[in-house]
Amino acid sequence: MFKNVSRILSVVALLTIVLAACAPAATATTAPAAPVTQAPVAPTTAAATTAPATVAATTAPVATSGAAPAAAGGWCSGVNIVFFPGGTPGGGFEQVVYNGAVQAAKDTGANVQYVWSDWDPSKMTTQFQAAAATKPDGIAIMGHPGDTAFDPLIDAAEAQGIIVTSMNTPLPLAQTKYSANGFGYAGAVLYDAGYSLGQEAVAESGLKAGDTAFVWGLKAQAGRGQRTIGILDALNKAGLKVIYQEIDDATNANPSAGVPIFTGIMSAHPEIKMVITDHGDITGTIATFLQAAGKKPGDVFAAGFDISGNGVTAIQGGWLQLVIDQQQYLQGYFGVLQICLSKMYKFGGLNINTAAGFVNKSNVDALAPLITKQVR
């Protein structure tokens, strides 16, 4: 169903191994219902077991006494984490990130507080400073501000013994510096993901050299902009004429604010045959933009990041033709899990590529139930 299947199998295998080691075998969890507030979620306690699991070995197993680590309570209970989902509560992308973090908190017993940032890089750095001042055990951040803006703040936090890890947008310099302390990354390889989306959009749309595409992205953002640059490079290599528009702060926080911008560009350039949106919440509401511009389903080929409930409806209705799937639930889950593993067991930073493949009309129905539950 998806390209690059081996990547996701590797992630699933890793998650299975980690959770098998850290949680009692008799405990089952289910995906959380979509939360409607940003209030911190109280951790839950894992079910008790009477004896540790048996591990096969070539020699007699070492005798143990007492319960397995998870049996006395959540194996990460008592660990305080501040978690940044990225945007606003209820947003098509960030809500799924949040749900993954909530499930990880339930599975591990960690105490997690959530801070929403409206996808504003300057707000993220200010909020990070405020979070670090409370001296939590760890902070899971969105890396959108980039290394230049974020690294001095991360240095100060690490000096206090705070574990920092990143999701969605990597901070390669900070990750290299603090990987041994638990600085990991869960998200897509941004340039590669952008390039793959652009390349696949050209292939599926059938556009030819000289045709016009409109890209609405975040090229100006340090680090995060690599994804948009990847899209642009793929389209330029295919010989397409590209009209580019930077997503402004108002639209970044609330996609509906961008309707006048979108309709203006489409009106000024009726020759546009493809639209690619590098923003999950904008992609999810592409039908609204196209309708406002007087378009009908299929008039233009629409593609973007990331899949959401609205995106499913848009694909099924013919408004949206292609979406790259970042599996953002895993970004939230691994953000919390990384800090727990590093705090409790001194594990170094994990590098998790969550970009699995593409969603289009051929496979959307199979994923729709999970996407509706805001797990995918």
C-alpha cells in the first residue's frame, strides 16, 4: 500500500521491542479519544504483574526478586515532561501528535504537560525558556525555530540536566551535541520528504515541462524550510513553472486567514494546474480554498502534507489527489518515550523517520477509520 514499507516496519519493530521490555505483558492499551482541551493529562498506572517475563537464553537465567520495573506502577512515573504539540488544540496535524503523546504518557506513567505554540517559531523559543525554568526532567520540542535560535536555549537547559528531544523538524547540531544525553528525533527527513512529494505529484498528475504549479510553503523558516525547498527542487527539475508564496503568520496559525491570499493567486494565474501545500492544516482544508477560488473537484491537481480527517473527505470528494503521510502520532509517542528511556535507562537519542509513504484515492478508504480516530 505504501512506498518505503521497510521504514515503517523498522519503526514498528523498535516500538514493539521497547514496549515489551518496559510494560507488563498483561496490560493492553487503546488509542485515546480525541482530547478537546489542552489541560495536562494525569498519568495512569500500569497493571501489576506477579512475576517478570521469562527470557530465553543459552544458559540458566539469572535469579531475580520482586516485580518487574513496570509492576510497581508506571515505569516512568515521577518523570516530569513538558511537551510541545506544535499548533493549536484540535488542529488536524497537531492533535494527532498530541494524541500520540497522551498515549505514551498512559503507557509509561510519565507526568506530561502540553504547551501549544500556534506553529510560531518565536513563541516556541519563548515558551521553551519558560518551560526550562520549571526544571522538568525533559522537554519534547518542535524544531521549527532552527539550530541558530534554539541551540543557546538548549545548551542552558542541558546544563541543568534537562533532557531535550525534537519532533517534526530536526535540530541536527543540537542532536549531534547531546545525542548521548537522549536528544533524539522523531519525524520526516524534511528535504527528502519534500522532494519525494514533488516528484510523486508530477508523476501522478501527468504535468509536463512548462506547466504551472503553485507551491504554498515555509521556505523562509530555518530548518523547517528544507521541506519546501525539496518540493521546489523536484518541480523545477521536472521543468514546471513554479509560483511560490510564503505562508504568513496568520495563515500558519489559522488556515482560514489565507483564503484571500489563495484566491488572489489563483485569480491572477488561471494557468495553474497544480497546487502543493506544505502545511498539514492547510492541506486538510484545501477544498475550502479551491471552492473559494471557484474551482471544481479535479480542476487542479492538489497535493500536500499531511493526512487528516478533513484530508480524507477531500480525497474522497476529488478535491485532494495526493498526501504524504508523516504518521505524526508516532512523533508524539516517541517524543515522550525518548525522554522516559533516557531518564530511566540512560538510553541515547533515537533517530526515527516517521514518513511512511503516500495516501491517495487508491488507499484512503483503508486508512480512513484510523485517520478519523486521529491515530493516523
